[in-house]
Amino acid sequence: MSAPPAAVLGVDLGTSVVKASLFALDGTELATASRPIALRRPAPGHAEQDLDEFYTAAAAATRQCLAAVPAVAAAVGAIAVAGQMAGVGLVDAAHRPLAPFDSWLDIRCAPVVEELHRTAGARIAAAAGCAPTISIGPKMLWWLRHQPRLCGRAAKFVTAAGYVAGRLAGLPGSEAFIDGTHLHFTAMADVGTGRWDGHLVAAAGMDPGLLPRIVESSGVVGELTPAAAADFGLRPGTPVAAGCGDTAAGALGAGVLDAGQAFDIAGTAAVFGVCLPAFTPDTGGTLMTMRSALPGRWYSLSYVGGAGQLVEWICREMLGHAVLGEAAYADLAAAAAGVAPGSAGLILSPHFEGRVAPAAPAMRGAVIGLSPVHGRGHLARAALEAIAFEYRRYAEVARALAPGSTVREVIGTGGGTRIGLWNQIKADVLATAYRPVTGVESGARGAALVAMAALGEPLPPLPASAYGPGRIPDPHVRPAYDTAYGDYQRWSDRLVRGYQAGAGAPDREVPDRLGAAS
């Protein structure tokens, strides 16, 4: 007879690292470990990963956790996997990969994004809660159009988390699934009801047979097979939850569960979201509305896809650091701290490989207002301020969607929160208190909480010891940031128009096939 459940396993499939954490049912972290994974760029605009490498890295990280607490192996009651959200893979009838995983950083589908905006943009934004962007839906269509023979051999499209969970449970390709937290990225779902939208599927020309089934994040999709149990060092038969997207896991793991709370995930992507009590889509295209991993909660959010790349570029090219680590962060903060708020009028556009939302795939980075008085410190501070300015725009749109709502605090997670100056800049630009979570990996914790929910266990709160030093907005710098933010917004609009014109984007709108105004 197996031991009663005393712990759960949460796995977080990132872009560069896979993390695994074991948590006791009272919320205590028992062990955590990570493994690096590769991101390949075989051609300009391409970014690919290996679905099986996600699995093997998760297995290795889990075995390392169990080596620290070997007695826990028999008491792990459930597993849940969180994963990067906007990418897509293909599996065959045996649930084996047919192609490299099309990463969220891959921009091959940009023409499809533009097409969906013209043909069904308003309907997609209203139903899916997210205007077309470089994500799951356009990527599925790209593969269907450019690799029809390959798709003819495929059983389903999959997410990264869905693939690993499906392999853990030994699912056939016909039973591949997607959980509700990913649906806003599909451009073909009714996110309010959690179902595929037949009108959007047909209008896009999607093969409905390739769409995975939709399940709840905490739903049990199967049990750990003997082969997977051997790979991970766990007992066969352990329940496998559907899991969720990493952004949803990060918000849940950071304790952002109530209306009025917001989260900042300062990682490879910079994600800002506000918790709302109802599905409130932004048909203007700035925010996406994501289902929570728990029922009855929603997040209006957006993100800067290359924020981590921008920070790395500043540290490498401006400050001379080959590796992004504590020393690089310290030099970045020191350089930026020597410059007054507003960076003496210097503006840096952070969209190295296209703006996610409002979608502008042709957009690229830019430095504006450069003069002889500017140095490396100005570029460093302008980079940090640019992300904060993007967040301020997101917060303003969220407030307009839910009149009367107030963002009372921002909870920060991710490696970027180690830059205390950046936390202060965000607090100042947003005029909102900021608290970083430093004592726990929020993504893996969020996945673990989904596993607890799958067992029907109560979810423990995040302890106060998990938070780092908070930041309070300085009212004295607000006028400078109001001016700098206005300048940033005006130049962003001009850059979008310039890059679109340079890319040959069409000037006229194509009528919406579904009858909605685009």
C-alpha cells in the first residue's frame, strides 16, 4: 500500500532553464533544482527548442530534488507542469514530437498575425481575450500552411507543458490537451466559456482535428507510467494534473489572487498583469485576458517579449559583461543610479524582435534623443525605464477596462527583481507599492499549487519570509516620469508607423470575414 500524499511536485519549463520543486502540503519547499536547456536559432527570425529536452531536463531536476530528500519519493501525491506559453509543437499518434518546438521567440508567423488582424481582429480579441499576436494560433496556422505534409501525419498541436504532462501520463496523440490558461493565445477559442470557437476556427482555415482537447488546469489527465516513474524517480500511478502556462503559475505562486493585485514577472519576457474578478477582454489589442489556473479569477496582462534580452544586451555591449549574473546586475544598477529619472530625455525602445501588444511584428529596438551628454549610464537607465513605461500603459488600459478598480500593489518575481533600483523605478512610474518575491521560485510553486488543487488539498498562503524589501513610490519624481512617459508613448507610436511602412505593411483594412469591425 502506498504512503498517503505528503508532498507534490511542481515543474516549470522556462526558455533557458527547467526547474523542479518539491513542496510539502503545508507549502514548505522541501527541495528545488534546475537544468539548462538549449534555444536554437537556425535562421533569422527562427527560435526552436526540443520537446524531449524539456522532459529529460525535468526528469534530471526532479531526481536531483529527490536526492536531497529521498524519503519523499514515495509520498509525492501529484505532479503538475507549467511551461512557456506562446510556443507550439506537433505530436504524432504516439504522442511523439514531429518537429522542433516553435518557441514564443520565433517570429516566422508574423504575416499570419497581420492577416488575422485584418480579417477577424475584433472578433478574436472579443472572444479569445487577446488580439492576434505572435503566439499559439498564428503559429499553428503557419505550420498548417507551410508544412502541410507534416501536419497530415500529426495527431495534435501541443504546448510545452501539455507535451511533458502527456508523456508523463503516457497519453496517445489523440488525447493531447491544452489547459485553459493558454487559450487566449490560440486566437480560436471562446475564453469566457473555455471552448473552441467554431466560427473562428473556420474563418482561420484551421483543421479542427489538429486542435487539442481543452481541460482544466487542476484536472487529472492520467497517471505516471512505469517508464516515466523510472525517469523521474517517483512511484508509478502518481496522478498527473493538466498544469498551466508559466505566467499563470507565476501569478498563482506569487500569491496574486485578489482583485487589485498586480504581478510583474521580470524574466526573459517582462510580464505585467492585473487580477480581475471577471472576463474583461480588451478589444483595443493592448491587453490579453488570461484564465487563472484556479476557477473564478482572470488576469489582464501584456508583456515585452525581449526584456531579458535587452537587459543582457546592455550588460554585455555597454558594460562589458559576457555573463549575466550578480556582478552584471550590480554594474547595471550602479550605472543607472547615477542618472536622474527620465534619463535626460534619452528614450530606448525595447522591442528587439517585434512588439507583442498592441501587435507590431515589424517593430524593432531604437535609441531616440541621443546626444553628446549621454553615456552608458543613460542607456542603462533608459532600458529599465522603458519596461516600466510599458507597464504603466498596461495598467492604464486595465483601469479603463474595469472602471473603479485600483491597483494597490505589484508583486514582482523573476531574476530582474534582484535589481533593487529597477523595482524602485517600477514603483515610481506606476505610483504603486512594489514587493518582490525572493524566497521561492514562484513558477514551480504555482505548478505545485495546481497539483495540490488536483488532490483537493487547501492551498497554503505564501509566507511573509518569501518577500524581499518592498519599494514605495517617491512622489518627488512623479513629474519627471509623467513627462518622460508621455514622450515615450509618442515616440512608440511613431516607431510603429515607421517600421510598418518599412516592412511594407498594407495601408488599408480588409473587411472582417465574420462581420465585426477590425
